[in-house]
Amino acid sequence: MNTNWMKVFVAALFEVFWVIGLKHADSFLTWGGTIISIIISFYVLIMAGRSLPVGTVYAVFVGLGTAGTVISEILFFGEPFKIMKVLFILLLLAGVIGLKIVTKDPAAEGAGS
């Protein structure tokens, strides 16, 4: 896997942290962690977007962040488990994986020349 795609996954992970932080932060320390997560998330996303198609990067970022947030809420915060919710998350992830598969990496195209 390309390091730029790894950056997108890291940015999505930090997106999950800051979205959860927006809902559950209640002290200076947790708000500080939320703000730091926002900064890291968007910085890494912007770095990945410099080398990859921005539309695809953003779609993958939002899809992974949404799926991660919903799964985290179910696992850690007592959100009720609903099979339809899980099926739609799987559908969302299938779309994200599909976008990644069909997106050509500009660096890989020039590597064989």
C-alpha cells in the first residue's frame, strides 16, 4: 500500500478521535485532545491530498471516519447494535474500497517510464 493512502487511513483514525471527542469531551484535557486530533487529522489529510486525487481522498476519509465512529460508539459507548446499521457500514466500506481500487496512483504511473 502506498504511503499516501496510509496517510488517509491515519487521518481517518484521528477523525474518529475528534468526532468522539466533540460528543464526549467534558474537561480541558479532553477538549485539548480533541483539538489536537482535529489538527493532526486535517494536516495528514492535506498531505495525502497533495499526491492523490482529492475527491477520492476525501470520500475515503469520510467513509472510513463514519464507519469508525459508528463502530466505536457501538463498542465503547453503549450505542445499540442494529444489523441494518452494520450492513450499511459494510456497504459504505465496500464503496470506499472500490474507490481506492479504481483510483490510479499518479506516482505509480510515472514509475515505469
